[in-house]
Amino acid sequence: MEVIIVKSSDEVADLASRRIKNLVEKKPKAILGLATGNTPLTLYAQLIEYHRQSLVNFSQITTFNLDEYVGLDPQHRASYCHFMKENLFGPLGLDPGQCFIPNGMANDIAAECEAYEKKIHQKGPLDLQLLGIGREGHIGFNEPGSSLGSRTRLKTLTETTRQDNASQFGSPQDVPLHVITMGVQTIMEASEILLMATGLGKAQAVASMVEGPLSASVPASVLQFHPKTRVIVDDEAASKLSRKAYYREVYAKKPPWQSADFV
Ligand code: PGA
């Protein structure tokens, strides 16, 4: 795991956006796994800016989102379908046929999960999966206790997650209880992982993920097994890491050929 510590959330977004730009420049038909939430918003704004300035052509990418609420109308402002259209797909001019999100309104949720997983396998592997992290260490909506071998399926949100996601709904009770999420194993099959975390609220989860024992109680800790994972954090989210000085030194003294990914 490579841990990159920068000063601010803007720098986290900047670095992540440069990695994605670099990837799509090299591979215009890249398959990207995308995330929702507050953390990637500035990154998406940056990608839109690259598009506006014609610095990179995103028209041939394919995207797969991590998760979606079950039973929530895709037009609802809190649905991830709506979030992605507003914050990325629309401004980039991407066609719905190239952007996949689990259908939380499907009559048969189990069949939808299986079909989503199959679609990823057909088109994939994902060249890069973008991730945030929950306060309790979830990735996607793989809540604590999720099988580390899990695939796309229905999950039940924890109280903490429903509180964290309540702002779009009014109250935690209004947040749907059920979601469809890519599984931990599905995420692990991406060729590269880019996890972003900002703010003090994420500090404990980041420390447990990077330096804690591997455990289904902190699903993000499974990324310790992933051969190409980058964790980009700001100072606050890094504040509980015990090997901070070492991570900084590794990054600062990186041989030039290893920095090429961010050009
Ligand atoms: P956030 O969510 O970006 O809104 O903090 C991250 C997550 O739950 O994975």
C-alpha cells in the first residue's frame, strides 16, 4: 500500500485527478470504478475542468459505480444515479450506455446483483477503482463484518452510515436501509485502487485500514493484500497513522520513474 499524505482535501483531489487523467490519456477505453459521497466531489469537478479545457478525452471510458440505494427512485436527488449524472456524467457528456450503476429499483435484487457482477467481468477488469472510506472502515457499502470474499449483493446499512448519509434525506430514518454494493472481492479484482480520505472523522478508519490487523470488522483493511493500492489522505485523515514520517519520506524520495503515474 502506498500512503500519500498531502496538506489539504484540494490536494487530495488534485493528485487523484492527475492519476485518472494520466490513466485515460494512456488508455482512452479505460474501465473506471467510481464512488459517490462528499470525498470525490472536488476530484470530479477537476475531471470536468480537464474535459472543458480539452486536456483529456473521456468519451470512450466505461464506468461502474460501487453502489446504489434499494427502492430509491433514480430521479431522487439522493440517488447515486442522480449524483453521478449531476456531478460527472452529464458535464462530461457521457452516454448512459457507458455508465453502469446497480439498479436499486429492480424487482429481483438478487438477479440484478448477479447481472451487475457479470457485466463487470464481461467488460473488466476495472483498470482503476476509486474509493472513499466510511468512518467504520467500509469500502463501497461493505459494512463491518462483510465477507472479504463477497461479491455484488444486497447489504443493510449500519446506523453510523445512515447518520453520515442523512443530509440528503432529512434524517437517518429516511435513509434507505438496504443497498446494492459491489463486494469486497469484486473491488479487490480491480487492477489498481485509489482510495481518498479527508478530515479528522476518517483518521481512525485510515489508521485501522493501513496499520491495523486484516479483519472483516474493517473491510478496507483487505486492501493490504492488493498489489497496487494508493491511499491519498490529507493531514487530518493521516493524523492517527503511526508511520507518517516514513510514508512522507517514501513519497518525497520516490525515484522519478515511479512518479510517472501522476504526470
Ligand atoms: P464520504 O463517504 O465521501 O461522503 O465521506 C465515503 C464512504 O462512505 O465511502
